[in-house]
Amino acid sequence: MVRTLTTTLTTAVGDTTRVPVISATCEDHIARYNQLVAANTAQSQSFFSACIASDGSIIRVWVVAGSSPATFQYQRITNPATSSQWTTWTTFGGASATIALNGACCVSNNGGTLRAFAQQSASPNALWTWSSTDNGVTWSASPSVVYTPASTGALMRGLGSGGNNDIFLQYDVVGGKSMGMTTFNGTSWSALAVWPGGIVSGLAGVAVYWDSSASLYRLVYSTGAEIYSFNVNSTGTTWSGQNYLVAASANGLIHQSPFLLREPNGTYTVTYVDYDPGTITGASFFYPRVRQSIDFVHWSNGYIFQDANLAANLGIVPLYRPTDTTVYMVAQNRTYTRSDYSQANTARYLDISAAILSYKRTEHESKPATIELELDNTGGVFNTKVGSLTTFAPINIGSSLVLSEGYKTGVAHTTPETVKTATFRMKKVTFERGPSTHRIKIVGVDTSYLLDTINHFQIQYAAQTVAYLITEICARAGLFTVVVPGSSTFTQTVPIFILQANRTLRATLNEVCQTYNLRYFIDQDEKVQFREFNVGDASVWTYQPEVEVLSLGTDDEPANHVIVTGAATTNTTTAKVSTGEAYDMTAEKLIGFERIKHVVDLKLTTPAQCALRASSLLYQEQRATASHHINVPLNPALQLHDPLTLTDYAAPKGTGQSGKFRINAMQAEFIAQTAKFEHVINLEGA
């Protein structure tokens, strides 16, 4: 909970001669994709694939569109800045006018051995493979057979390889489509291990990553209407952990052609195509969508990777090239490179500490924290550091404002010590100039503002825990680091929960949290911190006479008897329900009557869950009886929901009151001109 301060900084917070220290940086952490001009090449739409060879070469393969039978070709790009390498294609041996026009293809790097796959056009329509052991300079003279389908004319609808001498294939069978995998043991390919999904009506692409640390294949596949993920063991005999990325909807969009990358930081990036052939909206369109996950379970809603000239109805391949530490997005006719944050890049990083004139940061539970900050721009020193919609610079919409606060420590107050206290995303940047003023005003919010976006995809969850649901909702917003306490509340199961489309993610998260009266906020490292309050939570800071302003108040309005009604686990008896209750007889005795609060929540299915909800609600009612605020010197250790101990002066100077309370809102303010550096902290009972 509370931030950790050094012993010297803790001493400085309570020092009557304290000297404030502030530092702040502007950092552009947005992943920006720029078109690689050299790779701007016209190319017909057809099945294609790409991978990175061990020497860093980009290897692309495609089934040449236009004639049947088709031709299978490859290209090797050793220098992405050389345009000719993106237009030079070489036909595989035995692959001229012998390939199924509408069959999928694939290429992968298997520990230094490249393998390319395509389907034979003539009977028996076998899946062929070619190999290269010199990073794609030369390939085997003719193909070898990987798999022969049982039905003549059966097409390979999707191919994907994790680079573990493997190939996953989606193929036609009598009555529909099926999927399976086979691996190469050094001399031959194994028999096909068929997935447990049976025969389905449609399959439209498969992408694979081999997670050697877990000895699992991470699999993303399309049914055409849906996108799913799976974990598969090394032999293909166990398929587990099926999870929705996109659930089907009646007459919904087509979702096809997934590709998958695991980046060096462990993040999974998946791309696929949202496609409407015109039957739904009347307009034909397609666009690739990019989504991410850190655990291969919870995925962001992502964003559209759109370009007016991008031809990507058969997908876009994400690749990481270690030789230039760059992520590439490779489509049929365009390639893009990603620019990432670096402190050494002056277009990405700027220290503004010395120019801060004032700021006010405000924090409330379950809503974004905000900051309003003013910079001295005398002489236009920061003019070139402010970006626009098309010119990127450190001070710009979406960039991060990282704030650290502290004091000078030591006997002579000579050593500055700070603690990072907040990270905001800039939402508004304004120049303010007049006869005696030249400033820049920055307004920012913390990343929980992402929860205020509308959810795209409606999904129903069955028998998932509270921890799973809150992690899922946060991930949909792009908030991947979620800190969940280990209490039993978070392991409670919700029988049915619907993540509704066209509803904000915050509204949905609040619905889950209200079930057991949970709270959350974003900390300084942009982690989502969840809290379940307990009477026994230890106080993290004690304030005594250094409190400058103190306001203490009580309220008799809260309920003293809480009744919670939920659904029954089994409803064999008409109108059967589950119920839990909690009482505060001390409060009832104080006011002389019973005040009831009755809550109905069908997500609760057992008396124990109802009782847990009732006790958490009663605790909230008890906390609400105290409503205080204090003005104190700015304390960089404090976070939302931290319990504090207050002890006021005895009479006649003070109130003589003392107690333990909990932070539910606070405002930190710095004004250089008036030497103001203080906290206004709102408190409730603890």
C-alpha cells in the first residue's frame, strides 16, 4: 500500500525546515508504426506468410494470385531499406504451376532451419514443404510430403507454425473443416494429431507460438465468425485453456487470418482482419486489428491498424527483427516499422523539472487521477518540444508525464531525494502567452481513463472468479498489470457474467467490484491496485500536532442492518434464494432504531457469498460515519486507501480527538511563487 521512503526522507517529511524537491519528465511511450518506404510494393491479394531467419533476414512466401494451378515463391530481405529486395521473388523448386490457388501457405524458422509450406494442386492434394539451412539463400530442390488429406480436393484453409519443427493445419473434411498438427522428428513427419473440436462449419486461419519455457504451443485460430486461443502440448494430444478473443454474434463481422508474435518483453501481439463483404452494413470493408496480452488469457480490445492504401484482407504479419531490435508489420503491399520509447531520443524524452511553476494533482477512488501543471516557457524554450497530431514531440497528447516528489535530506538539506508518485497521460496542452506571461499548461489523467472507453466485443463468461473478471476487464482496456489481493473474496465464483458491448469498461468493472464492495486505483507505475478493506488494516502513518488544518465530522445516516439476497445454487424449490445478513448493534443502540439496507444481486449464489457481501457493505456503512479532512505537508509516501492515525492537540488548543482513518481522496498542490507544497487529504473511517 504505502510507498516506501528512505529513513532520511521519512525524517525530512516531518522536519519543520523541510525543503521541497520536485522532478518531472515528459515521455512518449506510444508505439508508433511508420511506413517503410522501400517496401511500398504493389502485390495481388493471395495467401502469404513471413518469418525472421537466424541472420535477421525477413523471409516472405506467397501463393501467386491469378491463375490455377498457382506458383509458390519466396523472397529474402537482408536490408529492409533496399527496395529491390521487396520486389524480387524466386520460385521454389517444383512449385511452378503446381500449387493450389486457394490453399494457405506458411514459413517458419525452426532453430536455424527454415521451412516453407504450401499445398499441391493436383491429386492427392498433399501438403508440401521446402527447407533451407542457410537463412533462405538456397532451398531444397523439390518438396517433400508432410500430410495427405483423406479427401481428394480438400483445401488447407489455414497453416501456422511455431518454429518447433511443427505445422498446424486447418483442412476440409466431409461435412466441414477440422484442425490438427504434425511434427518433424528429423527424418519424417508424425501422424496428424487432430484437435478435440470436431468438425466445424468454418476455419479461416491459425497462428502459433512455441513457448519453450512452458513446453506449450500458444495457438490463435479463426472460425471465420470468431477468434479463439488454445494451449496445446508438444505432441498435440492435449488442447486446453480455450479462450475467446472475439465471440460470434448473429450476422456479425467475419474475423479471419490471425498472425501471432511474442515480443522480447513477453507481450503477445495478435493481428487479424475484421471483414464485412457488404452483407451486413451495405459497405464492403476490411481492416486489420492489433490486440495484446501478457498472459495469453486476457486480451486488450486493441486498435485498428489502418492505412488508406493498405491491402490486408488476408492479414498482416507482426515480426520482431533482433538485428535492429525493431517490430515490423508486414502486409501484402506495405510494411511498417515500429518506433519505441528511448530516453536517449530527444523526440521521446524531456526533463521539465526546473521549469515547473505550479501543479495540482487530485486523486479519487474508482476514477482517474488528474493533474494540472504549468511550465515556464519564457523565451519559447519549449516551443519545439510541443508536438501536434502529425509532429511527435515529448509534450504531446498521449505522452506520459512522470512526477516525483520529495525533500532535500541531511543536516544541511543538501541531498535531494524523491519518490515517483504519479504517472499521467497528457490530454490537453495549451500555450498561454501575454505581456507578462509565457507558459505552457498541461492537463493529464492517469491510465485508468482507458476504462472509460466503450467495450467492442460482447462476451459471456461462465463460472469465473472475481479475480479473473476484473483482470479480464482491465486487460480489455489495455491495463495489463493488475494487483489482486490474495483474500477469499477474489476467489469467489460468479456463475454468469456478460461483458456487454457498447458499455464503458469502467461501468462493467464497477459492477463486478460492487458485488463485494471492492475499490481500485492506478498507482505511480500504472498498475491497477485493488483493495478489500478490513478493520485490522495497519495504520501506515501517524499525524500528530503537525496537522495544519483538521476537520472531523460524524454522520448517523448509514445503515446498521444489511440484508443481501442472491440466487440459489440450485433452484429446485420455487422462489428459492440465498440470503446473508450483517448487523451493527452498537450503531443501532446509539441512534435508537434499526436502519435497514437491502441489496439483491443474482451474481451471488450461496449464503456464504451473501454473508460476505453483507459484511463488506456494513463495513462501508460504518466507514461512512466518519467524514474528515486534513491539511498537512506533502507526503510522497501516501496512496489512496492507506489507513492513517490522527492525534490532535488536547484542549484548549485542539479537539483532543484521535483515531484511525482511511484515505478516500487527496489533493497535492505545489506553487513555487508562494512556497506551497501541501496535501489536502479526505478521510473516512477505518
